[in-house]
Amino acid sequence: MPAGESESKFEICRLRISYVPTPGRQGRRMELMYRTLMRLMAMCPKKMGLIHVCLLNGSQVSLVLIDRSCGYLKLVDTVMKEFSFDPAKVAMTMKYVLNSDLPPIAIKSDENVLSYMVLKDMSRDPTKYPIHIDVTTADIEK
């Protein structure tokens, strides 16, 4: 690269894009392509990163960081550890309230967790859409 020119690098997922400003028609095409890629990057959901999630268990409240790509089993494991639940002794359900006019929405699968994460990603307020935890003693037969 000639002296005085700057290079911009951007990473989209695992793709690295380099842009070197150049004069003339080819430079305008590169600029257009660069701007289009920047718009696409802005529209794409973030694949990695953490989201603050508020957990409510009766009178206990906890704020945890959950990975955006978290699945149901990882979320259950996080809640169990956060409140020191013994998985052999308790069963739990998770739900959140989207709107006071609607019934609570249960989180029972990876798809439910993904929907919740997308919702939380749109609202950066950690206290919005807390997950309500209901715990029951598990009857384990020996």
C-alpha cells in the first residue's frame, strides 16, 4: 500500500473485509461496495456477545450475563447455579411477561430462548422482561 493511504478492516462474522480508498471510477465502485457492506453489517444481528438478564425467584433478584447464542439447557444451568438449586431436588419453570395484557410466555425450548434473546437485544434495559423462576420440589423415586 502506498504511503499516506489508510486501510480500513472490518470483520463480519469470520469474514475480513479490507477497503483501500482509490481515486477514479474504481474508487467510487469500491466506496459504494464498502457502504453497502456497512449497511448490511448494521442490519445483521450480532452473533456473539452478552446480554444482561434479570432473574426473579420469589423475593430474590439476580442480574446475570447470558451469551446471545445461549440455548435452553445452558440457560437452565445458569439459573440453577445462580440460585444454588440442586437439579436432583428441584424442578423449575421459566417465563417472562411481554405485555401486562397478555399471559406470561413460558421458556421451554431453544426456540423460546432465541425469541427471548432477540427481544432482549432490542431492549437494552436490563430490568425489562425479567425471567420469573418458579421452583417446585422434585419427587425422585429411588
